[in-house]
Amino acid sequence: MDLNPYTMDPNLPLKPPPPGISSNFDDPDLSNQRQLVAAVAISLALALFLLLTRLYTRIFLVGSVGSDDCMSCEACSAPSRSS
């Protein structure tokens, strides 16, 4: 099999699928999409809740905010600025 990108056909898969499986690049099966979106949403909500709980504890109960708290807020906001 020639792996040269200039001679490969971009409309064909690189390797044939395993026996019993058919390639479907036009309409792929996205059966796990709902579970993935739900898992990401639950994880994000839990992480935000824990961050807010940590900040509340540090600000109102301990009375001081450290650099680790600032870095936690920065880390939590970084994924929203990546796109």
C-alpha cells in the first residue's frame, strides 16, 4: 500500500474495515454523542460548584485568597477562551 499523500485517494479509507464492519464516512454512527455531552456537562457543573465552594470558603471563612485560588480560577476559565 502506497502511503504517499500525493498518490493516495482521499475518498478511500487507509485500511479496509474489520470483517463484519462497513465504513460509513458520509453518515457516521453518533450513538455515544448524548452520553458524551451529558458527561461533559455534569463534569463541568461539578467542577464549577467545587471551585465556587472553595472560593467561598477561602474568602468568607478563612479570610484570605492565595495565588493557588487565582490559578484555579484561571484554569477554570481557560477552556472557554481556547476557541
